[in-house]
Amino acid sequence: QAHLQESGGGLVQEGGSLRLSCAGSGRSFKTYAMGWFRQAPGKEREFVASINWMATTTYYADSVKGRFSISRDDRLGTLFLQMDALRPEDTAVYSCAARDQEYLVASTKVSDFHFWGQGTQVTVSS
């Protein structure tokens, strides 16, 4: 079972940048397909970005393409989300997630992910 912990959230002005990190436990981290999701107040959780276990395939929501970048460092057991050109509509709680080890490919569906972190708040002011 993967244990995930996000960090790096905060308050930033429109147009600014943040880098989120997600630390995973266990030597199996490199075999997990990973993803980032977000949930704004009163809205459902939505897909942001995902990456497969080999970091050869990435997916992005249309709303963040060209502004956000997902990456992973398996030596550190850490997943990253670089967020640039932030907008007020990016304000949400951001959570990282992992698929079970038998699923190596990336996904855009909330239901495909089995392990979740507690989330980190990102607030973008206008």
C-alpha cells in the first residue's frame, strides 16, 4: 500500500508559480502510475495530470496544458507538479494519487486510482 504526502501549496498571485511535491513511501514507488487531482469548493474532484510508471507517458487536463508539468523522481520517491501562469480558477485542494502496482499505465479517471494523499491547498489571488 502506498502512503502519499503532499507539500508545496500556498497563496500566490495570478500569473505566479508553485511546485507541488508528493512524497511516497516504500520501495515500490517506481512501479506506481501517479496522478494529480484537484477539488474546488462546491465542485467535484477533477483530473489535472498523470504519469505512467516509466515517465514515458503523461496526460493533462485541457485547462492546464502548457502551464502545468508533471514529473517524478523515483530515486527520491517523489512526484512533482510544476504550476506556472496560475489563474484564480486554479484555486483548489490538490491531491496526489497512485494506482495499484498491477496497473502501470497512466489514467485520467478518479476511479482508477487506489491510494490518495490528504491534499494541499493552492490559492491564487487576482
